[in-house]
Amino acid sequence: MLGIIGGSGLTQLANLDVSHREVVRTPYGEPSGPLSFGRIGSQDVVFIARHGYGHTIPPHLVNYRANMHALDSVGVTQVVSVASVGGIRADLGPGALVVPHQIIDYTWGREMTFQSGGDGPVVHVDFTEPYAAEVRKMLLDVARRIGEPVTDGAVYATTQGPRLETAAEINRMQGAGADIVGMTGMPEAGLARELDLPYAALCVVANWAAGRADSLHGIKFEDLESVLHEAMARVRRVIEGLCAP
């Protein structure tokens, strides 16, 4: 069963034929909202809106542990995370879709592991390649098949939020190798790895990062809605392709 986590711009999955919604309790508290169960094409799908269905939960307060535990507990076997990001690399401007391959984690203070201590020996997980190769390949193969341009590979810098970054911070991240910047890549990916739940991200570039191109002196928020509206329609096409027989 495929799990879809919707980010900014994707609080509902319009192409999901919903059969029911379920409030799932977890040992880690409440998820961001009820899970929506249904089908797209021939595929069983579970959807959750990361920021809540009214987009009311800021990135630093998302209960990532509850979200991931809930998806795992209902039998999800693969997860595609949809996230909006800022573009740092010159070829990743507004409207681009990208499947990242690496993460740099700049977050702090988030509940970032299921290893709470005292329940047994500490378990370490390998995170050399933070995204599951098979889910990345699935996304890229589908995009090629349906003729949807999707960039293969980017380093996702995850920041704390909810404020956006300064131009100097983006310069530092670029120097460290970051290609895109967002606020929700971690600890979500790390928690999926702890659960041994294959996980990858499909990112939508909503704007140039601070200090880049038309964001040289500030982010133009008035342009974001139209960019996300068009790009999320393309995301839904990719998801439909994933679910085709």
C-alpha cells in the first residue's frame, strides 16, 4: 500500500477516491490529522496532510513520529513525501520538480527518533543514502514514462523554520553542497529509515531561495500560489502514474 504525505500546496489529494478516513492513535501522540484511505487507479493509497488539512501546523511543530508511525501501523509499504522547497542550484527554479538523493539536516529541538532510551539497547540505522533507491527509481521511471520533466538528484537542506532563510545562510548551505532548501525533510526521512519503511521525496520548487535570482532582495510571496497550483497538478499526474496498472 502506498502512503502519500502532502506538504504545502497539497493538503488534499483530489485524485484519491476516498473510501474512509481514520483517526489513528500512536504511542507518540496525535498525527497531523486523520488518514484518508482510498484508491487511485488500481493502487490502494493512504494520504495524510503533513501540516493538517487546514495547513495549521508549522514545520517545527509537525508530529513527524506520530505521522510515520501511523502510516506504518496501517500497513503502508512505501512512502512518497511531497514537499515545497526553495531553489538554490541554478537549474532548479520555480516550478521545477525534483527527486532529491541526499539531505543536510539543520533542524534542532525536534523529536527526531523512535529511540527514546530505556526500552532496550540502542539501535543505529545506516543513513548513508537517506532515500530508498527503489522509491526514487519508481518516481523517476514514472515521470519519464508520462513525459513529465523531473530532475534526478539534489541535496535537500532542511532548516528549522517557520521563518525563511537569510541570504547569508543560503550562501553557507550552497557552500556545503545544498541544491534545494525546505523545512520538512527531517526528521521524516530518518524516522522512515528507523521503521525500515521505503521512503523518497518529490519536491516542488516554489521560489528561488533567499539571495537568488528574483529573490535577491526578498521572497515574492504573491507569486507562490500560482507556481504551486500549476506544479501540484503535475505532481498529481506523477502520483496517478505511480498507481496505473
